[in-house]
Amino acid sequence: MTDKIDQALGTQAAALALRVQRQQLIAANIANADTPGYQARDIDFRRALQGALARVERAADAAPAAASLPPAASRSAFAGLTTQLGTPAQAAADANTVDMDVERARFAENAVRYEAALKFLNGQIKTLLSAIQG
């Protein structure tokens, strides 16, 4: 039974965990906007999510009980996550690559997508609860 629930919620749970990590990364970029030599970083969300889901799938094949995505497992699914360096539209004199306008836009977009994914996951949980309760 829990395998079916994990299967139904797994993708959204992984997406939420990745959104949280991306938000933290963007926040770090914004916080270091005035740090000389700081290189802005971001995550290719699609590639990272595909990689995380593939790792969870391989773990599920190895041990079916490990297929669930509790918070600790979702964090470990992103442990090997690689980030990409940002390329600024205009070079800064101090070699800092943070473009505040771009980072603010990424931050807002990621927050909206996080909220949407959270609402979708909440709807899935409510649907499963109503199916269980009858």
C-alpha cells in the first residue's frame, strides 16, 4: 500500500525538495551579490529532477522498501547535485557574476513554482485521503 502512495506522490515530493534547494542556492547568490569574485550558481531543474528520480528508481529496484521519499531520502537523492555557473550579461570589475535582476526573477519564479507544486501535492494527498476514507 505504501508503495502505491509513494509512487503517486514521489515525483512531486522530489520536485519540492529540488525547488527548496534551488531557492537556497538563489538566495545564496543574492546574499553574495557584493562579494568580490563570487560566481553565481543555479540548477538545471529538469536535468536535476530526472537524475534524482532515476536514482530513486534504481534504489527502488535494489530495495523496494527504500523507494519511498521521506525527507531524509529526498535530501540524499540530491546529494550529488551539480550546479552550473551563471554567465552575467555584463562583466563586473570585481569578477562577481551575480546579476540582481536575474536572481530576483529566478527567486520569484521558483517561489511561484514551489507554491504550485505544493498545492498540487496537497490536492493529491486530499484525493488519496478521500479514497482511503471512502
